[in-house]
Amino acid sequence: MGLFTRRRATAPAPATAPAAAPDTARLTGVWTIDPAHSSIAFVARHAMITKVRGTFEDFDGRLYLDGQHPGRSTADVTLRAAGLNTRQKQRDQHLRSADFLHVEAHPELSFRSTSVRQLSANAYRLTGDLSIKGVTRPVVLDLAHTGTATDPFGNERAGFEGSTTVDRTDWGLTWNSVLETGGVLVGEKVKLEFDVSAIRAT
């Protein structure tokens, strides 16, 4: 009997509405990076077994964001090399010396974007020129837009976070020391990490 039992017709399930695209158009404008609520950090291997983490405490930057045409967006960031901090005075002095950043001759590091590509709703790939110790080379950063908010003082903020890994020797930062057990004291690969809060200027 089951083969001949008539099933009650059911209405087709309503189509699921596509997720609304984020309102990126409202991002369009000039933004300044707020150093007090942002972090630019670096991570490198030490003695092949641990990681040393540091931050740049003195930096500023300007973003132009085009929410409708992300490829027209730009980023310009300057870091003062003397402001690096790894929480160990002797190590910081060595990093500021001619063995590494040579702060007296090259007081600033800079990044200038050359292109932006949107990968998904909130993900972007930023290509630009990184200048360290008088050497400029291209780097690629993967960034995520983490949202917007208005703070208690009426500032409109936009958040971004991302990272990239570079080979420090590409910028002439070649100093090292060979360990008795093999390997070297300082890893050549350095991970740069960004957590940025930017305030709308216009």
C-alpha cells in the first residue's frame, strides 16, 4: 500500500536571501592611524629555539580608503627606528646599532602602498614598498577589516589587522652569530604584525 499512498503536497521552502554585503562605501575618506590604540610588532627566532617579540612604540600613518573601489585605496606609514622595544635594554641597543637598523644614519622605516586588491568581503591584499636602512623592497600584506565604531569622544574608527613575513637579509640586516651547537643566533625570517585603529579625518 505504501507505494500507492499519496503524499500531501508541500510548498517549496522559500529561497534563502543572500547575506548582505558589508557597507564598505561608508569607509571612503582619509583616516589617520591612532598610535595609542594600534600596534606594529615583529617576531623573530632566537637561538633557533624561541621567539623574541618586539614593538615599535613611535609611528604614524595615513590611509585613504575608497570603499567602492578598494583598488584606489592607499596607505602610508612611518616608524621611528629608535622607538623599538623588545623589553630588554641591551638587545634594543644592539638592534639600534649599525649591526642592524643603524638608527643614527637611518632614523625611520617606512611603508608606501602601491596596490590594493579585495579578496573577500573584509579581506584585502596590500602590496607596497618597505624601506629599511636605505633599502626599499616590495612586500605583500594580508589585511582584514575588523569593523567600524564610534568611540565615546565621537571619533569614527576603523580597525584593520594583518601580517606578513619578510627575510631581513633582503634589507641588508645580515648580522648573525654561529652557535656552538649549530645554527645561528638570530633567525632571518621576521614576522611583522599589524593591529591598527584609524580615526576618520575627512
